[in-house]
Amino acid sequence: KRVEFISFYESIIERFEMNKDDKVNFVRSLTKKKMYVWIDKDKITQVLDNVISNAIKYSPEGGSITFEASTTRKQLRVSITDEGIGMPPDTVDKIFDRFYRVDKSRAREMGGTGLGLAIAREIIDAHHGKIWAESREGEGTTVYFTLPLMSQKRRDKS
Ligand code: ATP
Ligand code: MG
């Protein structure tokens, strides 16, 4: 379905903001422009839910989570940055593998299955986008994904 991404993204951020405790602060850095994408809304909601809940889960008391959305000519790029525990450089690509958790004992404590990001990658692949992460141990993590923007033509038609 054709979706205006920024308002959709904001509604998901708002849902988390209503339910979160005061442990983390939310910072928004979103373009004011309207951005149309052709997506399965439920599936992309699942991606955002997992990435945002990971960011909250691994954030320290008082940490900020920054929500960004920007565009290049053909693509929308979304990023979610936390100031949490981060991870070693050699693991940042592995977190998209099924059942992979960075630290087994830490992961057990935190709960979850280690499937969230593997599913997110499948969903983003199916949308012809890319998903990746950048992280520094002890400093924080950013998860990025891209989605193709709809062309002006398709936008007018639908
Ligand atoms: P599930 O999402 O199934 O509940 P999960 O959150 O452990 O479980 P993923 O979302 O796939 O699984 O994440 C995989 C692993 O990547 C996590 O267990 C964690 O070790 C690491 N990870 C993911 N996001 C972050 C983050 N923002 N900061 C630090 N580590 C992270
Ligand atoms: Mg998760």
C-alpha cells in the first residue's frame, strides 16, 4: 500500500513514547517533507517495533534515542540511534543472523529470542531495501534501513 512514511513513523514513535518510562529520552530528527513509500504497513511496523524496543532495552538510565529520517533522490533512509552498551565491531553484522545474541548471559537476562533483527532483514529485503548497523562498545548503536521512494508517476496514479 502507498504510505506517507513520516506520519506513519511518527505514530509509531508516539506509541512508544506513551508507554515508555522516564529511563530514556526521545529525540526526533525527521524531514518535514512528505515521503511516499509502497510498503506492507504491518511488516514495517514489526521492523520498527523490534529496532525501537532493542534501542530501549539496551539503553542506560537517562540515555537518548534519536529517530532520524532523510532522503536521497530515490531512497528513504531511517535510523534509530541509542546511547546504550553497543557491541564489538566484529558482531555488528551478525546481529541480523537468526538466533544470534551478542552476549549469551546478558541476552538471557534481557529475554527475547534473537530473531527480531533476522525477521527485520527478511522484511526489508522483501521491500528492496537494506538494513545494517553501526556500533561502538560502551557508546551506542545505530540501526539504519532504506526503502525505495515511490516515483512521482506511481504516486499520482495511486
Ligand atoms: P527478540 O527481538 O527476538 O525479542 P533480541 O532482541 O535478542 O530478541 P534481535 O532483535 O534480533 O534479538 O537482536 C539480536 C541481538 O543483537 C540482541 O540479542 C543483542 O545482543 C544485539 N542488539 C540488537 N540491538 C542492539 C542495540 N540497540 N544495542 C546493543 N545490542 C543490540
Ligand atoms: Mg529484538
